[in-house]
Amino acid sequence: MEVHFTPEQEAQLAQIAAGAGTDAERLVKDAALRLLQEDARFRAAVREGIVQADRGEFIQEEEMDARLEQMLRS
């Protein structure tokens, strides 16, 4: 797979990579891998939520609001 960036984007990536002590290719690859991992984690959580809902396991709106606020603060 090839990914193409504008020269400005390549310069930004190189600058970020240098600050992280790596090269731009490694930086982009690591970011893509983190995206795949996060996507898999999210999809698993959604599947688990659907299973719980199918069992009739719900939480009150106030508890969900509190959980979301806590997640956003973290």
C-alpha cells in the first residue's frame, strides 16, 4: 500500500517524527496500527453492548452521562 502526502504534510510529519526520535515512515505506520487497534477495540465494545442490551441490561441515563463526562475528562 502506498500513501501520498503533500510536501507540506511530509514536512510536518518529518518534524513530528524528529521530535519523537523516529522517522516519518515509522511514525505514520505506528499511527495506522494504533488506528486499527482502536477500531478493533471499539467494535468489540459495541458488540458487547449489543449483547448486553439483548439481555435487557441497561443503565440509567444519568449514569451514562456521568460515564461520558468521566471519559471526556480522561
